[in-house]
Amino acid sequence: MARIAFIGLGTMGGPMAGHLAKAGHELTVYNRSIGKAKSWAEAYGGQVAISAAKAAEDAEIVISCVGTDDDLAQVALGREGAFRSMQPGGLFIDHTTVSARIARQLFVEGESRGIHSVDAPVTGGHSGAQDGRLSIMCGGSEPAVAAARIVMQAYAARIVHVGGAGAGQTAKMVNQICIAGVIQGLSEALRFAQAAELDLDAVFEAISGGAAQSWQMDRYWGTMARDEFDFGFAVDWMRKDLGLALDEARANGATLPVTAMIDQFYADVQAMGGHRQDTSALVRRLTRA
């Protein structure tokens, strides 16, 4: 069992930290909203810290799951950041979806302090976090990823080491590019079926067992048909992630025409008030026949 500081107790981080507590690890938690940290501690036990640095003081492992590059830089490298108090030999695991650039920066900063760093973005959504069935793509050194794997298995069904520092974040961009294309295709297919006045339940039964099947179809076909969009990853966060992918593509020379187009489609959904609706709200752009 390890002494772990967990920073960020939001939709994903809260359940993940809960799995660590249930596994018997000793947790100190920090969240920008102290009330959320106190509520988590009431539910799972553990200590509440007033800053990331305080949370990390006695920790062997620090895990973060925050929002953006700036959030991560603050909790890791800021005046009250975890790197200020972590001891040499400590392990920093970041589950935030951020740029590969900051992941590489943390790796370099960590090395200069004797801290091992792993960028480990996750996929699987809130339900995956709750069920402990997340998929995690990791960037970093082999020894650091091996050490991280020991604790991450509390909330993951799949952990893959994809390469050096930043590779985990780049792999997550691949994941989001795939999701965006699938949801756009699913949206068009659903509206097409509605225009043809097909029985949507029968169509789902017919196609979901064949080559068209996808996780997105299984999860969202029915809710999209009912115009219900409160079941997963928010449009605002998807736009952030697609922006990261498009920025990285400009740096590495990749061409992402469809991704760029769907990113603008999501901007349309935001303009329609769908900021916090889940990613399947993409179908709202397409008029029901």
C-alpha cells in the first residue's frame, strides 16, 4: 500500500481516488473547491490538504486529474504545486488530458528534481471511472510506468505504455480524433434513419451486431434518438481536446481535415447552448426530417 496524494476530485478524479481508497492506499486529497475535497473525505476517509504542495509533502506518489494545461502547471509547478514538496524518488502521475508539450515539460522538470513523471490520460468516461474500467495510455520511462501501473490497476481495465514522455497525451489525441469521426457518422446515420421513418430500435438491433457497431453506438443511439444529452463527456471538453490535437498536427505535419470540420460543428453546438451536453449532442446540428 502506498501514501498517495490525489489532486483533482472532479467527475473522473473523484471516483478514481475512491478506488484507491477502497484498495487500501493512504490518501491525502486536494481540490480547488475545498468543499468537494471534504465531501470526498467524508465518503472515503483520508486527509484533506489546503494545497497541492501540502498534499504531496509525505506522499510517495502524487496523482493529478485536473482540467487544462494551466491547471496542471499550477498544481505541479506553481508556488503551491506538488513538485515544491515532493521528495527525490517520488512518482508523479497525471491523468489530465493536456498538450504533449506540458507532459514533456513535467518530465524534464521532474528529472531535474529526481521525480519520475508519467503522462497517463484516460478514456472510458465517467462510467468507466465509477466502475474502475478505464483504459489508460502512458508516456514515460519503463520503470516509471511499471511503478504507476501498480496503483493505476485499482481503476483501470487496460494500461498500455505507448512511448516516451508526451506519448500518452499524443495517443489520447488519436483517441479523440477517432471518437469525433464516429459520432459525426452516427449522427448522420440516425437522422437518415429517422428521415426514412425506420423503426430505430429495429435498426439498432440489425446494425449493432455487425461492422457498424461501436462503443458510441451502443451508448448513445437510444439517447440521441430521444434528444437526451446528459450522459457523458461534455462538448466544451471535447473542443478543448480537439484543439490540442489540431495544434499537435500543425507541429508534426499531420493533416486532419475531418477533425477540423467536426471541431467547428461542435462550435455550432456550443452556440446552440450545448456547452455542458455530452458529445452526442453533435446530432443537434442536423435537422430532424
